[in-house]
Amino acid sequence: MTFSVTPQPDNVPPRVRIDIDSDDPAKSFTSLTIYRDGKKIREQPYIGGSSALAFDYEMPFGVPVTYSATGRTSGYPPVYSTAWSDLSGWTTVSGAPAVAGGRFYAADGWYAEVSRPVPLLAAGRLTISPGLVYNASIELPTADNRLLQVWTDPGGATALVAYGQEGRSVSAGTGPLVLVFDSTGVTVKSTAGTEFIERAATTSPITDLNVSVFGSTARATGIALDEVADEEAFSASALTTLHVDAAWLIHPSQPSLSIPIDFGIGGDRSLRFIEASSGDSRTSNAQSTIHRPVGRRRAIVITSGPRQADEWTLVIGAPTVEAKNAVRAIVDDQTPLLLRFPAGKSQDLPDDWYSVGDVEISRIAPHAIIPMTLITLPLIPVDEPIVRQGALWTWGDVLLKYSTWADVIADNDTWIDVVAGPS
């Protein structure tokens, strides 16, 4: 396996690119977790292929860190696949089944269902590509009378995935849908993320692969069924350092909102800069209750924990309206933000996660119409927020950007470039 980490200090915001490759096209990742110094990074990679990609936007600047990856890979010998070129081997269960353009549909515009025998698999992978089209249902029998079912709602963006008697709606995104199943349940993987559904027994054994569609515009796309084989565990690590010159205020779930700030106190006035008054006073609140009993000269103080971390105020100078609006945009949804400084250049203003209090904006020259403003951000240290970063680039984006597959191929050297999206 190849595991590489690449600092990208010139990206906006700076980040580390993490590439993982099984080095064998026949082996795919069935599980994969990326860590930075032993802690999971926020954006975990999409899995299901022989290559995976992730980005870390929260790495400290100028400090060596170790990235590591753990997981499992498996080979997937093919069991059955169809591109819906015809209905050979399929038995009509109901309706008027038909195929055209690689899709299965109901010729009478109402309902169609077909089935065919397939081997019962205790563990395997079901791939539906390039994605489910609405009002399509696929049922696959697995070992011990288990039933794996995928169904899409009329909008086509949600898949109801049922394993035995348990099922729930999960987001399927707009790209390929991959379901990896074993004795414990099914892992649903798509461009929208990864979810797991536990396995439960079904009371209605099904022996064939069934596909059905409902409605005049309903379609089912190609299906591939593979068996899990040669599963093995792996681990890897790599050391890297991200060298960045400016301080950054980083948004955890929308990195594109992140903004650079000149770290020098009273720095380059053509950029956003940290005003000299930043951090002049700090408050470390006591965790205590004061009781003043009647008849006693001295109070009784009961502490309830350690003193709170320092609260302080960051003052940012914004020389333009655009610079001011960028600061307002990053604080607008009130998500805690990460403040990062280059190593050794923090001016005693600590890297940390902060919740921003009441924002105050004032003109530097109040009696003159000039764009220079000071933005006061009261910072309250908080724990890292529990937020999940969604896909930054989806199949919907691909459809909007490119008119044909030829355009996709011309603009991307590999599939990993398509998944990663524009730099």
C-alpha cells in the first residue's frame, strides 16, 4: 500500500493532502480511518475503490506531525454484473419490463419487476452505478435468509436501505452507491458519506435478485455484485510539516470561508492584520461560589473545578470592504473557529478553538468615508466542535461543470482527480 501526505501551503486555506492506494486495482478499501497524531481528522476519505483521498485543513503550522492510516482491503471477484443491454437471463415477475440506454424501465409506464438466480453470499459488495434513479428497488438475498434492499424516493437523492427487518433512509448522494455487507450488517458508501446498518433476520426468504421500477419515468441503472475475498488489515504512517507564513482563522465545516490574517502586530496594512491591542487583557474566570455567612468576617469559597481558560479579544484591521465582509461571513453561523499561527510567531496569542462573542465593527477614521475598519472579536476558548464536513465536490457538480464524458476525460487524468474535484 502507498500512503503519502503532501503539504499544500498555497491552498486557500492551507491544507495537507492525504493519498492512499492499495497498489492493486483488484483490492479495494473496505474500511479506512485517517489520524493526525493519533486523533481522527475531520474529513475522512470516501472508500470503496483501490484509491482514496482526504484533506486536513486543521493541521498546526510549522510543527511536524504524524499522519497514520488503518483499515482493511479486500479483493472482489465478480459474481454478476449487468449494464442492462438486454433482459437475457431475467424472468419477468410482473408488468412490462424493458431496457434502453443501459437502464431498466416499465414499458407500460406503470410497473415492472424482474428476477434472476444469483449465488447467496455471506459477504460481498453490491454496486449501483452511476447512481440510483428514482422509484427503483433492488433486492438481493444473502446467506441465512437475509435480505438486502435498496429503494429510492421520487427525488432520487435518498436511498432506503434495508437489511433484514431493519432499514432507514440514508443519503445516497448523486454518485455511485456501494453497499458492502457481511455477517454484521451493511455499510452504505456514496459521495454523501458512509453509514452502517446492523444485520437482522428476515421472515420472508427470497432466493433471487429482484429489480423493480414504478412509474413512467422510473429507471434502474447497472448493477454489479462481487464477493469479498482475501481481506487483510493494513496500517501506515508518514511525517510532514505544513509551513505557512500568515495566521489563519479556519472554519471547520466550510473551509472556503477561512481567512488569512497578517500575524505581525500592526502588520502589513494592505492586508487583514492583527491590531496591537489584541490580547492586551485576558480573563480567566474562577469556577467557584462565594458564601458570606452572617456574623463572619471572612467569606467561604467553594470551588467546583479548575480555573477557566483565558478569554481575550482579537482585533482585526480590515483595509477594504471585501476584507471586512470576509470576517463577517466566517463568524455569521456562530460555529466555533480554529485560530492557527505559524510556529513561534503567535505574539503570545494562543492557537485554539474559540467561540466568537458579540462582534463590534468601527471605522478607524469615524469622520472620514474610508473603508478601513477595526473588527473586535471576543474569543471564548471551547472544545473542538463535533461537526462533519460534507462532500466538497459531488457528482452534481460534475454534471454542472461538464457537458459530456469527453469533457470529463479531457480535464482529469484519473478517477481520483474526478472525485477530488478542482484544486
